[in-house]
Amino acid sequence: MSSQSFAKFASVSLNRLLKSLIILMAAVNICCAQSGPDIKIEGEFAVHPSNIARFNSPLTSFNDNIYVAFISPEMKTIVAQKKNNAWSTAIISNITQENPYHNAPSLGVDELGFVHVLYNMHATPWQYKMSTQSDDISHWQFRGQYAGENPGFSTAKDSRCEGDCFDNWLGQGIADIPGNQIGYMFLANDRNGRLYAAFRECNFCGNSYHQRQRSGGIAVYDAGRRKWQRIGGARPWATDSVYSTQGLHFYFDRSNRMHVSWVWGKHYTPEQSSDAFWFNPNFPCYVYSDDGGESFFNADGKALSLPIDFAESSPVIHPDWIRNPQENGYFWGYTEITAAPDGKPFVLVFPRTESKPTVRKSFLWWSGGWSAPTALPWGGEDMVIDSHGTITVISSGIRMHRSRDNGKTWENYEIDLSGPFNIVIDYNFIMHSDAIRFMGMQKNGENSKIRIYTVRFPTGDQDRTPPQPPTNIKAIEKK
């Protein structure tokens, strides 16, 4: 081949190679463009600004239906159901007090499909209704405790509760769910659909207001008998003469292990009120149970007695991590809890006084000991871990941040940049799917609203792995 022919051949080959590279790069770009999430807005509702909260569980899914509870602009507590791709609503209560971060509702669905709603409470007797039919929100039964003509306040006087109502207010409670003077209620299911409730309650309910020893309660619902009972038979579940529990949350992992987190803080006082909780050292804590709440253990496997007290609790992180707590206090009174596919717990903690880049909203995990705190990207406050171990953090943007290496690196996805939104996860949905469903609330005066989103990534197939509850040797030995 002559030098001229070779040059022509090389030129043609190079052009073909360049064209092939261009086609390949275009294909890669198309592939990458298609690898983003599919985003569906399931519904949107106008709400009152006081609907905002961090403790509650207003969103759940059951039998392909979506349920959400909220406070309407007219201050009514509403339940909405999306069934056969259409929304319907029901009024749960015509009276709801304007009390942001306290009186917003929680709901859950038991394994038979009956809907349970907890609403309008801040140290108030149980306000609780249950649907009278499965998969239907048309009719409701009140199963709570009468709390006066104007319920939802933390005192009987403000609630206009007199006579027998007043006497019952100071008792141990007469509702169909145990406890009294309730706040910060949270509902969620285990992997088999069994419904649990966590809440703050009074221990010495008849004492003066600041001497009632605010404690933590957890109850489980027997759908067949239509009866609530305390787990472990303990009243309350956690209590202490010096420290109060706040923000009890729980999560059931793929083996149906129950992971529980909360914050211990000093009881409120007449002099400091809630500042006693915030401006004294407080302690995010964690325990687990392998038998549905009959017995509990610290992360290191040490057996605990019920009710749990402060002395036998092991903090996830110590309050001396907070720098300059005099500015705004130690930890907020709530955590979030989830677990990896292998059962490794992840606890999210939220300092009131941040000192960036180190002290900020963070998560920790247990692996023979609690890890160092890892910052949550973009100040996110909610975490989901799918069946592949991929971590997704949702920030208020709304953005999703995904990591496959325990938070060392993150991929960022824009979901809805019209926020900010306060995010709440549909925990029942995510336990059975690698897709993510959540509610975002935008607090914007008269224009406040909630949106329900379902987000599916390319790996977001249904997770159908059935739960296989583990055998816990320590739990058996304890019995």
C-alpha cells in the first residue's frame, strides 16, 4: 500500500472511529438522562399552617390505597383516601386547636384495613377515631376520651372539661387505647401489618402540671380482638424522675426487628418550662426488640427492664458533641430511625445549636459501636434505605441525595424546587417497595399546602421479600 493510500485509509478509519465515539457518547447521555427518577404527585391539599409537625405519621398506604391526615384551612382534622385513582375526604373533627408542631394528626391502617386516626392533642386525653369499615373512610367511631367542649389544649380549664371529664383528665385514662394526657403520637406497622403506636403520656397524671412525670408509651393493636395493649405489659414503657422522653419513633427492619429511638431531656419546670429540656444536656437513645416489644436490648445486646429508665439507657451520641449549647440548646426532642437490609440501625440526630462543618444534622449507625456522626446532605431530615442498601436522604428543597457507600459520596436529584417543604415518609409503603412515597408540607400562610409524592428510581421495583423474624437468644433466655 502506498503512503498516499495508507493516509486515505487512516483518515477514513479515524472518521469512522470519531463517529462511533459520538454515537456512543450520545447513547451514554441518553442512558444517564433516563436513569433519573420517575416522579408522580399523587395529590395536593390546602392545609392550615399549624399542620406542620415533626413527630407525627400522617401518611400511609395499604392495599394500593393512599391515606393522609391533615388540618384543613378551616381548622378541621381531615382524612383523605386515594382509592381507584380518585381522592375522597372525611371530616374527623370540627375542632382542632392552632398549635404548630403539636396538634397535627397521625394515622395508621391495621392488617384488616381499618383506619385509625390520632389527632388534636398536646398533653390532652386521647382523641382517637377508627373507621367502622375496612378500606372505607365514610363512617367513624370515637374510641378516645371525652376532653371537654373545646378539646385539644394541655389543661382541662382551657378545654372546658368539668365534672367527670375533669376527674378522668387526672386519671390513668379511659380511652380504648392506654394512656392519658397524650402528645407526640406516632403510628406505624411492622412487616406483617401489625399496628403500633408510640406517644408521650403522664405517669402521675393527678399531680400538679410540672410534676406529672412525662413518659414514653408504646402500644400494639390486636386487630382480631379490636384491642390495644401496652407492649411488654409496662406502664409506661419508659419513665424517669429526672428525665422526660420525647419523640419516640420506631422502625421494623427486613427481619421484623423493632428499632426504637427517642431523646431523654430534663422535665419541664415552672421556672424554665421547655427550656429545661433544651438547655440542659439531653440524650438521643436507641433500643431494639426481636419479639414485638416483649423484651428490649441496648445496641450492644444488654437486656433492659421495663419500664426503661435513664440510667440503663445508652446514648447514641453524647451532648458534649454540641458546641456552644448556650446559643440555642442541645438536641431537638426528636430523632428519625431506619435500618439497612442487614439490620444495622441508622439514627438521625438534630442539634439545636449547629457548628458547621462538624456539628450539624447528622446520622450514625451501629457496627460494634456507634459510628462518628456523618452530616446529612443539604440539611435533610429523612432517610430511606432500600433492599439494595442504597441510602436516600430527602431535603426540603425538595431534593433526594443517594449514597451507596454509607454517606461518603452522594448523587443529587431535584424533585420539586418550589419548596421548602417539611418532609414525612410513608414508612408502610417503603417497607414493601424500593420506591419512595412521602408527604411534603409547604408552610406559606393562607397558601399552605401538602403534596404526596411517589418517586421511583430505575431499581425501584417492589420488594417482596417476606419478613422472617429472627430468634433472639437473649430474649429467650430472659423469658
